[in-house]
Amino acid sequence: MIQRLLIIIFTTFLVLTQCQVRQTLKVGLIFVQNVTNLQVAIGYRTSASAVLVTKEKIRDEHLLDNFDFEFIYDFDECNEIQAAGKTVDLLVNKRVDVIFGPTCSRSGMISSTLAAQYNIPIFEWGLTSARQLTDVVRYPTSLPFSVNSYSLAMAIRGTLKQFEWTEFVFMYCNDGDDEKCESLKDDIQTVASQHSDITLAYTTRIMTNSLSDMRTAIRDIKKRGRIIVACVASGNGSKRTLMQAASLEEANNSEYVYIMAETNSRGFIVDEPGGKWHYLWEGVFNDSASFTSEDSRQSMANLLFLVDNMGMNDEVTPQYLNFSRKVIEMMKDPPFNCIEDCAGEQYSSVAKYAGQLADAFYAYAVALNRSLTSNPYADIRNGTMILGNIGMTFEGVGGGDVTVDPDSSRTSVITMIGLNSSKLPETYGRLVINNQSIDFEPLYANEYYDVWNGRERPKVKPICGFTGNQCPPDFVRDYLAFVAIIALFLVFAVGAAIGGVIYAIKQKQREIERQDELWHVDVGHLQTIPKKSKSEASQRSFASGPSTSTKLTLESRTETNRFSFYLYKMRSLDHDNLNKFIGLCLNGPQLMSVYRYCSRGSLADVIERSSMQMDAFFMFSLISDIANGLSFIHSSILHLHGYLSSKNCLIDDRWQVKISSFGIPMIRQSDEISKKGMLWSAPEVLRNETEERTQEGDIYSFGIICSEIITRSSAFDIENRKEKPEEIIYQLKKGGFNAIRPSLLTDESLEINPALTHLIRDCWTEKPSERPPIDQVKSLLKGMNDGKKVNLMDHVFNMLEAYASNLEEEVSERTKELVEEKKKSDLLLYRMLPKTVADKLKSGVSIQPETFELVTIFFSDVVQFTVLAGKCTPLQVVQLLNDLYTIFDSIIEQHDVYKVETIGDGYLCVSGLPHRNGNEHIRHIARMSLAFLSSLAKFRISHMPNERINLRVGINCGSVVAGVVGLTMPRYCLFGDAVNTASRMESNGKPGRIHVSAEANRLLTEVVGGFRTEARGEVIIKGKGVMETFWLLEENGSDPVKSLLKNKRKNSTTSSQARSVTPTMDGVSL
């Protein structure tokens, strides 16, 4: 025991000692030192110490605490030959761990090729704008931090789309800078060919930067387009000369727009050594004293710049000023020790791209930290591994966000700059370029005033064409007689139109009068219905007496057009459970609303006649009729009833309920309601009688009526209660937790659905918001009756009298529902059983077990699923398996494979049954297995995104017997030794590998062919003894480039992984 304790203590001491060992990180740097025109952008004397500033930040964030930094630098002067020699020296002799530089495109391609050979990470910055550097296949260890010319071309496309320009022309000049414009030309042509929304109409080359050559080019291109993209050399006044040539050739007015896309540029501002700058139009060039600076300034009114903001915000931040100061100060520190050589005013301002160097060094430190965190024994010189961890977004030294995608490409931010109305530079927009996506963020409030200074946006093609000979004809001049005839015709047409409007107004007035006649009821047409008894007097007459809708006169409203239109619409309302509104009687002793007569009286009358027997179906039919009528009211122009009670629920001779006394709220508000009539009003209405009626109040009234029906008594059983209506109303107003409501005790002989009583209680709940809407009430009622129709006449007379139109519509609708439900049931059955087997079972055919001589069985299992499930809740485990199996199921649909079952994380499939497919079953299973493993690369667990799923797969071929087993939840099951062998192939396999038997291997390689396998050797299989098995690697014909890249990246990580791999021999640890 003591010996074990000493061993543990000693081992711990060794580990802690190893953790304290420090390493030296050799950082190689390649700069430009003595190229004059590049000093402002990437000069060594004003940029090199950016790595020292970033080193402090790396220390502060404890990214590489166990490393000391050794900086080794050299100069290539943007020369390819020197770049090759310096890079080889850094890689071979100095054995650096990373290289930052070169700063020019062609040098960068040379150095990136060499770095890829040695698998050393290399970060280009500065003026490395060639798109080729972003090719991860050609340069797998390279990451350019500069905006490339392809991003500039995409920015040009984004600008064209923003201003709806579909066609443009391109002019360029290689004189003075043969690298920049040539690359931009190639990428513009590439972007134009890749996207159909823009067209490159013409391309021309300017031979030299001279004014005469530029004027020649302008004369040529003005005949081809008005949206002109131009590229000329930086410096030496080329841009000013181009705009001068455009003005001299009269190609610089409001019809034209010029776009220049550049890196190493601030648009209209030209930087000078020492932090000085001047405007682009200032100075005299091309010996043209007559073309002044102000003339040049005016010539640039139609010029837009698309420039890289170099990781900075639109304004210089205090953070960047502090960084600039430190870079200049720390140049005198080791290892640069630049004191005398860096003295001078021209070296007092930081290089424009120094921030890129700092950002690149920081990104490398973060990526290396990630790599060592995931694998402490990783090789720090492994470029592909480090770039595999490079995806990130961080705040750059300039204050803006720097985004590096996981595919080792940096998101570019391009700024659009133009001249405002004061002819001063202004930022009009920002474009974020990420591969093929473009996000244009306009920074102007009004394009017309801000961008074009009150002018119309230039068109792709002028109205008169590029040469001015396509102007439309002047019809007034050329066709005066024709114009005169048209003018006379127009005068006649206008007169006819006026006459037509007058006629339409007259017709509208006649139509209004006709509509008014429809709802006007003469008192002479009304008569009183003889009363048989006192009990039948209630609501039996439609003219006068207690059952009519007799209301107060409201003469000021009846004569308005709005009121007349409302009554016309009310008269047009038609529903089976709505009593037809006839109109208003205005010439009687009092104002009366007239509805269709219902011979059986009101629902209150029927309930009052206690001799009337009502069974449960009869009651349910009445309730359903009321719900249907109220639903129609709520969805019509009426929106609500407001005064619903059993007294205005009338019953016709067919025992169908028809809701009456609806609408005309402007008249009903003047009615005085009796205390007994208030028993149907909702508590919130009783508490505030001036409050407007609501649909929730109608639901409450509906609940009171339903209680009357099922108890066969009046509201609150008022005749048999000791309380008077006034006392009940007082208790209703009082409310509270146990507010008074009618009793729901029913006759024991009635089979009332308990769900109905629950619904009634929900309808009269105290809070209006908790009452169910009428559509939900209808749905619940339908469910209580098992979806059957509840029309009472259908129940009594077996649908002897039905409405033909409604019946035809309902039959069609039900037929559609039946077809849809059959499709759903068939789809569910086909998912449980093979289609051929399911069709036989549906036809009543007995399924006999069947022998299949040769099929392919597939088993898979999720590796360490128990450990993974232990980290999840049960619901998360179900979600995980559902997400995983949804992907697998979609893959299965692409192959002739039948999914037998899933048990937990196990997955069983078979091909070759019940549909025999010759020997193709092995091909389908093999392709499906490879697709399963391939899909796992992109699969992420939603609640644990850092975890990864892996599979063990086993495949075997042989004969099986298949048949349907069981009556309850029948399953199509497989039996045979081949199934057991396939299961053993899976259980004895390895994660991420496809384990196949000898028979499966024979079919794969000798019979169907097209697959590559690898012998595993003889393996002891439980229940089988020693078996020779194989690994399925891939299907022949895969992309050789992808395979080469995959193998190259795999080999690059072999050395780091070898330290943690325990040698095994087919499942037996050595």
C-alpha cells in the first residue's frame, strides 16, 4: 500500500514538473524596408513592432504563458526571388514555428507554397490582395489577412445591386502597378460570369497613365456604358488624370458614375510619410496648369471609392491612437533596436497596415492556444492543425470587429466613399463580404439628396442611347394632326366619363332607395297572432305584444345612409340558426323591429311547458343550434349579440333553434331591461351597465341558457328560489371566488356528458378572458357527440329535409377528409411494415413466412451512448436520437433498404427483402453505411454542441426467413444465423469503421465491385469462433483531390496523436 502511495506521489511530481517546462516560440517576419512608395502602407520602420504590442496583449490574456517569443526577421522588398530565399532560410536554417509575411501578393504565393511543403503556418498581411492565396487546397497552411481582389469584385457587385445597375464596363491600366489591376480584372470577370444579376458589357485597357491615352480610352468606353468601373495605379496622380480625361471628353456629367475599388487606399485622401495627407485633387499633374485643383475636385463629383477599412472603424479611435504610439516607441526595443535608422519625421506615423500584422499575430496566438488546450502534446509547427482552430471574431486594434471563418478566410469589410454636396469625402455605405454573401449597410438617409446631390440616379443606358442617336421621336412636332385628333378624343372621353359618373351617382341613389324599401315594413302589413293561452303569449307574435321586438323611437339615426346600409346588411344575413330579420316598422305607434315568425315560440316557452319531454340528444341538438347561430353572429358584421337569452332563442316548426333580436345596437341601448331579464347578463355588464357588450358576455349568456336546457328549468330556477331577481343580481355583481351560478343538477334518467357540464362552467367563469371563444365551444361540442351531426330533424326524420347546397358542400368536404385520413393511415402503416406486406394485410391476405436466399443485414450502434446519455435528461436523450435517426431515415429513402427497427441507440436495416433486387442489396447497404458515417461530420447535438457522435457498423450477407409476427402491433421480423453474424460484426467493430464479414466482402469486391476494402484479419467472434473479417473503406471513384487533402491533413496530425494511442489488435489490448 505504501509503495503504491509513493508511486502516485512521484508520478504527480513528475507531471507538475513537466507542466513548468517553458518553450521558445520562433516567430519569422518578412518585411519591406527600402521600397519608397510602400513605406506609408507596409514599411518595416513603422510596422514591425506591432508584434511586440500584441505580445503584451497575449501575456495579459494568458494565452501562451509557457512560451517565450523569439522574433527573427528579414526583408524581401516585395521581390519573388528574395522572398523564396528568405522563406527557405527561415524554414530550414532558422526553423521558425510561424511566418508573418510577405506583404505583397506574388511574394506571398512563393512563401505560402514553401510553407505548405513544411506544414508551417504563414499569415500574409499588407498588400497581399491576390485571390489565389485563399485557395486552401493549394495553400493549406496560409491565411491572408488582407482584402483580396475577389472581395473587391464582390463589393463592386454589391454596389451595382444596391443601385439597381445590371450592366457596367471596366477600364484598367497596368502602367505603374501591373499586379493590382490585372488581378482585379480577372476577378471582376469571374464574378460577372458567376452571377447573372450583373453583366460586364465591355473591357478596355489604358496603355499608359498619360492624359492622351486616358482620353482615348474614355472616348472608346463612353460608347459602351455609363456605369464605369476603373482601376489605375496608386499614387502618381493617375486617378486625377483619369477624371480630368473624363471631363475633357464630356463623359463626366450626371449620366456617368465612376467606381474605383482599391486596397491601400483611403479614397479621396492620399497619405504621406510622417502622418501627413492631402486630398486627391490637390496638386498639379501632367503639366496641365489650366486644370486647377478646384477643376479636379469638381471632376470627382461622380466618383465612388470602394476601399478596405483595414480593420478600423470609420473614425480613428483612442484605442488605435494608443496602438500607433506604442508601435513607433517600441521600434527601438529588441529585437529590432531601430533607433538611428527609424529617426526622422517620415517615420513618426504608424504604417497603415500595421494593425493587420497585430491582428494576425493575435489570431495565431488564440488558435495555437486552442490547439494546445485540446491536445497538450500537439506539434506547434503543425500549420493545418493550427488553421483548423482559427475560426473566431475579435476586436481588432482599430476598434472594428475582425472575423476569421473556420475555412481560413477573413471576412472583408469594404467602405463606399463619395463626395457630398460640399464636395468633401463622406462615407455612404459599408459592405461586409463573406465568400459569396454580400451585406450592404447604407449609411445615407436619402439616396437622392445624399449620394446624388439632388440629381437622378444614373441609368445603365440613357434614354437616347450611348451615342445619342436613339432618342424617342417628338410626337407633338411630327404628328401634330394625330395629336389634335387624340386631344379631341380625350375631351370627348372626359365628357363621357363625367356623364358616366353622374349616371352612376343617380343609380347609386336609386339603389339606396331600393335597399331602404327592402327593410321598410308598413304597419298595415302586420297582424297580431291569436293567443291560445297565456303561456303561449311569450314571443309568439312578430308584430306587437310581448313577443315582438318593440323598441324606443330613435328618429335621428334611421335617416342616415350608414344606418340604412347597416339594416340592408342585416336583412341579407342568412343562417340556419339565425332568425331572419325582416326590417323596421317606422310608421306605427312605436318603433318595431320585425323578424320571421316561429310557430313554436321561444326556448323559454318550451322549458316552461314541463310536460314537454326532452332526451339528451334533444338537449344537445338545441345547444348545438344555439352555438352555431352565435358563431355565425360573432363572425358576421354584427360581431356580437349582446342581449342573448332563452327568450330570444326561438324554435320553428322543425324544432330548429333560431337566434332572434340581434343587431341594431343603437336602438337596443335605449331599451329598459327588467330585473328578471338581467339574469342572462354577464357580471361585468351588471357592474357597469354603460360598458359596451362583448363576445365574452355572449358566451356567459350561452352558459346560462345551456343550464336551463339540461336542468329543464328557467334561469337560476327563479320560480322555485326564495331569492328575488334583485337579490340574485346583487350577488352576481358582488362576484368573488364562489360567485352564485345556476345549479347543474340533472335528472338521473338523462345521460348528460360530464364534459358538457364542465364546458358550461367554463362559459360562465368570472373572468371574461378565461371564457372559451365560440369556435372552441363548437369544436368541444362536436367532440362530445363523436363528430356526428346534431341536427334535430336529422335525428327525428333521418335527414328528410336537408339543404341541398349545404349537403353537397359537406359531402365534398368529408370526402376530402376521408381521403386525407386514409393517406395518413397508409403512410403510418408503410412506415411500420414494407409496402408489399402492408398491402397484403390490408387486402386480408395472410402473410406466410418467406425464405430469402441472399440478403444484406446492417447493424449500427452509437459509441459510448451510455456515457453520453448519462449527461442528458431523458427528454434530451429522446431529442438526440430523434435528430440522429431523422438524418438516417432521410438517407435510407435514397436507397433500396428497409429499416427493420431501432432499439435505443441500435439500428437494424436490411436490403434484398421483401423486394428481391439481385445482388444490388450489398451495394445499397454499403453506400448507405458510408453515407451514415459521412453525415456524422455535420451532426451536432443541440444541447451539447461540443460533443460528437460516432458509430460502429456491422454488415453481413446471408439467407434469412422473414415474416409478420404478432397481432397487436405486428412487426416484420427477420430470423437466421446471418442476422446474428451481422450483430457480431457491429459489436466487434471499431468506432467510425464499417466491419464486414467475408461473405459481404466477397460480394463487394468480386460480384458487384466498385468498393475498396481492407483485410482486418482473423477475429474471435463470440458464438462463431475465429472469423476472417474486413473493413469497408470507400466506394471507388471518389474525388481524388478531396481524398488527397483528407490524407494530407490526416498525416499532419499523426505525430501528435501517436503519443496517446495504445496499440491494439482487433479489440485485444497489448
